[in-house]
Amino acid sequence: MTEAPLQEPAPGVGEMLRDSLGGIFHWPRLGGRGLALLGGFVALAWLSTALYRVQPDEQGVVLRFGQWVDTTGPGLHVHWPYPIDTALFPKVTKINQVQLGNVAAAGGDPAAGRERQMLTGDENIVEADCAVFWKIRDAGQFLFRVDAPEAAVKIAAEGALRDVISRMPIQSAMSDKRQQIADETRALLQQLLDREQAGIEITQVQLQRVEPPLAVIDAFNDVQRARADQERARNEAEAYAKDILPRARGEAEHTRQDAEAYRTSVVNIAKGEANAFLAELAAYKAAPEVTAWRLYLEAVDEVLKKSQRVLVDTSGKGAAGVTPYMSVGDPRTAPRPYTPPPPGLLETPTGVPMPIPAPRPPGAPK
């Protein structure tokens, strides 16, 4: 009885798969040197992950096994190779904006309008809108200290704005203190974010609208108009007072100066007359007759200046030595010299000459 030949076992699935892949991929046969070169290349590639570059508008945040360990500035830096250390590069020069109380964003929602309402220092209600501009100052704090940076900025900005407006009267908040409110809000908001180490820098706060609520804006405008009328009336009264008081003071000062000038003039004249009298008295004591005769002549001279006609009595003693004197005076009022009428004319009372009548013959009727 002959034995049957032994049959080889059928190839397994694994062997068939290796044979199929071997026909597609031809792995090179590397020796010891090739494996060393391959290992060196892999090691060099792994070590190259330790280098990283930070752009001028970025900050590098180094993470070691997911934990923040360092923040670097622009330039080329080195850290532990991946996956030990990794780096994040947030933009730190980008300006972001947060809008508070945006009417368009609110869509006319009454609840959103109530959220914008704030209480002023004089217990009035206003609605304030503003825009807050911010950027990243410390990338590490920004990424790991704050969960939602934009929401944190919005909440802190609303609190700072309410705090500042609560110390301002409504009229100042709506007119001349707007820039002061914006500056104080920015400073207070920056203090809040720095206290929480948010790594955010507030660059600007723009106060856009500060107005009373729409429900009371008409009544508020009436009150403002009444206050404006009151202020105008007060200004007019002050202007009138400032005009009339200086004028009255000027007139009083002018009257006082006139009185002072009159007093000075009267005193000086009296002093002059007294000094003249004392001088004449001294001259009279020195030479009584001469002084008396001089005073007499001066008095007579003053009297004769005002006389138009002077009569001199020559019958008295020593009258022959007196020279007759007649003042000429005004030629229009001075008496004309007497002129006798021409021969054959008769002088009339009116001074007009007339012919002398012829003699009547004897026996003629009268």
C-alpha cells in the first residue's frame, strides 16, 4: 500500500495581505548607517520644533503641557520641542470695539432701553450710549485670566459708566461734561480690568448719546426751556445791575469831585483875598496917608469906569485945579454936540430946522 504525498497548508490571510502590500510598497533595505541617518533626520526635525518666530503685531504665549509658562515679544525664540512646549500668537495691535446701549442693535426692544437707563447725580434718569475701544496688552493674561474678554469688557464698561454718570448732574452730562465723563469712564474701566489682571488696555471711550428717556423727553424739554428763560432773565438783570451801578457810582464820584473842586476854589479865593488884605494892612501901617490916597484913587477909578457922564462942581475950594472930565462911552448912546441952525432957519423941538416966517404987515389979521 503506497502512502499519499503530503499537501502544503493553504496560506493565511496575514500572509496574503503582506504579499499584496509588498507588491505595492517596496521598502528599501537599510543597513545600520541608513538607520542612523534616518534617526538623525527625525531628531533634527523634532528639535526644529523648538524654534518659533513672533511677528511684530503679536505676542508669543508659551505653553508647557498646556500650562502657560511665559510670554515673549516679537522676534525669534526657543522653547522645549513639541509636544513638551507649544506657542500661541494672538494679535496685540488689533483694536477691538464694544458698543454699549446701541439702539440699532437693540432693535427697539423696551427691555434694552431700560438697560441703558442710568441715574444721574441729581436723581434724574438718562439713557447713555458709548463705544469702548480696546486691545490686548498682555497676551498671557488675556488668554488665561479671562473667560470671555469681550463680555468682560462690556460688563465692566457699563459699571464704570454708571458710576461716573451717578456723580454728574443731568445738565452737565448732556452738555459741557461729556468729554470729562468719557475720560473718567476710561480711567475707571482700566482700573477694574487691571485689578482683575485681564491683560486688556482701553484705548478710548466715546460717549455718543446722553438723553432722557423717550417717555419723558417732552416734559424734560419744557423744564429745560423754563430753566433757559430763568437763566436769561437772571443774566439780563445782572447786566442791568452791572450797567446802572457803575453809572451811578460815576455820577456820584463826578459830583464829589465837583464839590471838592468848588471847595478848593472857594478856599483858595478866600485865602488870596485875606492875603491881599493883610498886604494892604501892612502897607497902611507903614505909610497910612499914601496908602489911603492910593485906595481912594483906585475906588474913584472903578466908579468912573462905569459912568458915561461926570459933573464937576467948580464952586468948591480948589475946584479950579480940577480938570473937567467926560466919559466918551458908547458912540451910539453918547449925546451929539449942539450945532446951531443955519441963518434963516428956526430950530424945532424935534431938531429939524424949518424956515423963519416973514413978518406980518401992520393991520393984517392974525
